[in-house]
Amino acid sequence: MAPEPEPPFLPYGRQSLDEDDIAAVVAVLRGDWLTTGPAVERFEAALCAQTGAQHAVAVNSGTAALHVAYFGAGLGPGDELVTSPLTFAATASMALHLGAKVRFADVEPDTGNLDPAAAAAAVSPATRAVVGIDYAGHPADWNALRDVANRVDARLLADAAHSLGATYQGKQVGLLADATATSFHPVKPITTAEGGALLSDDPELARRAAQFRSHGMVRDAEHFRDKDPGPWHYEIQALGLNYRLPDVLCALGVSQLTKLDAFVARRRAIAATYLTQLAPLEGLELPHPRADVESGWHIFPLRVREAARRRPFFEALRARGLGVQVHYEPVHLQPYYLDLGFRPGDCPVAEDYTARALSLPLFPSMSDADVARVIETLGEVSAELL
Ligand SMILES: *Cc1c(COP(=O)(O)O)cnc(C)c1O
């Protein structure tokens, strides 16, 4: 008898691209501008229209978006940034690149987001920025974080790599902090292959971010130091980088953005199915979305009740073709950060969260049969191992 065919591997996330996305890219490839042309402004205008933010600065990764946001907020040597360790390393490392120090504050046990009380204990007069992460697409408690930042006159910044399209108290992500950084990596809410953007209502912050995106270069005569320059003149006024997002990718972004609402709706429907169908599995703790939030459900983070069972459970799910992941090993426990002096026990809630965490496959193009397969496999494997 022939062996049963292996079921296909179901990743935790992947892009959703259609023929019209491809056509949008091809049209730019046939035109005059591959980069720094009209598609950049079209994409930035579309991001503003979608979120309600007044300024958007497109850059070539979410990491770059954090870097330009921190530069825009004035972060530099002598400053501190307070954030949570339950995130991708870039949230912290971009602050270190600017010569600032990072203080990690612990997370809320229900959402995995920066805990306002822990952030309040971590801020000081040296704090220049408080950075919340909308972990898994679930917005942080932005009103409470705003109070914490105001107390020390710091900027409130958002790492919204997971949460474009989500809302907090009816307000769109992009309007909840002084500046918001998002990512367009293929697993994220929309994709430009690599890419990201800064959103802000602060014109000066956005201007500085755009300057940093392109070598710290100024081309606007109003901001020149040389008051009688020739028509060829530009000025390098800061130590920037080349973080520009090409027109080719901005065109993909414009096309993807028209589908954001549909993508988020599909993610919410899948998450709702998981929440009801997995509720009977006693060995698992499901996510706890708050009532004042509409999550974007970038990931569906489960926790096994006993940390010691996580590894065999994870391995058994992988063996059955489910591309489960762990989001994240806490940043303060990465070797580079341990070398800076951070220690296990610094953020016990985040450490416990990670030790039990596992993210399920969740992306808009999953079929109902894919969703049913995930639920059925979890039922079987948890009966066996949890
Ligand atoms: C993806 C991600 C980033 C970095 O985005 P890139 O586009 O991969 O550079 C930063 N923070 C969080 C929370 C992310 O998930």
C-alpha cells in the first residue's frame, strides 16, 4: 500500500498576492521611475487616507521605520527608551544604534503588551521615548501609556508592525502615538516584500524622519543653512542612511493597501473560530482580547499551561505540518543584550509568557479546511501531550 501523502506545510503567516498586485508592479517596471518617483507619494497619501494620520514616510523595512521614528523623536546619546522585551529585536536595537540606552519594562499577563505600571516604574528624567508594541496585532493600552510618557515629558511611540488596521477605543492604529512604525514584510498585515512606514501627525517629527531616510539630506531651500546657494545645492544636515522604498515596491503597497480591510476581516474571522473551537482544550490558554480593542490578529498566540510541555507539543505540531512559531524569545535574553548586563528575571511576566507561547498558522488566504485542520490537529496533539 502506498504511504499516505504528507499534508502540506501550513506556515504561521504568509503574503496574499493577486494578479492586480503583480500588474501594479509591472506597470512601474515599464515606466520611467523605479525609485524616488510618483509611486512613493501615492503610497504615502494612501497610508494617510487609510489610517487618518497626517504624515507618512515610506521606508524599506519596519526596522528602518523604527530607526527614522527614533531619530525623528530626537533620541540620542544620554537618552533612554522604555519598551517591552516581548518584541522583535529591532524595537530595542534601533535605539542602541542612535547611542541611546534601552530600559525593558515588563508586559501585561493577558495581552503581552507593555504594562503601563511597569513602564511607569522604568521611566526617569532621562526617558526620551516610551515605545509600546501592539503584540500579535492587539493594540497596547495607549491611554495609560500616554499618561506615563507625559509624566516625564517623553514621546510616545508605537511599534505597530503587527497591527495596521486594528483599532483601540475606536481609533485607528497610526493615530494612537506621536509616531507609529509599521512593517510590510510578507507575513505582516500588508506586504511590499521588504518595507515599512512611519505615521505621525507631527510635521517636524515626520520631516526629520524623511531627512534621515535619505542620508540626512535637505533639498528644501527653506531649511538650508546656506542662504544663497546655487540651483544644484543640497545639504547633509544629519547622519542619515539610504532607507528609501523604491517605486516598484510602493506600487505594490498601494495595491495591497486597498485590501487591508478585507485581510483584517478574514484574520478576525479565523481568530474568532479558533477562540470558540479551541476553548474546550484545557491544556491551552487562549488569547484574551480586550473589549475596547479590535485586534488585527497578526498572530494567534497560545500558551500551554505548563512550560515543560511546550517543546514536545511544538515539535509534534511541526511534525504534522503546522508551522507553529514562538513570538518571541525576549529581547533582553538575547546574547547581545545579556552581554550588556540584562538578566533572566528582569521581566518575569514576559519570560513566563515566552516560555509557554506558541503561535498558530493565521493568514488571510487560509481556507476554511486549513483552519479546520489546525483545530483538529490541536485537539489530537493536546489530548496526547498536554
Ligand atoms: C517585523 C517586525 C519588526 C521589523 O520589521 P522588518 O520589516 O522585518 O524590518 C519590528 N518590530 C516588530 C514587532 C516586528 O514584528
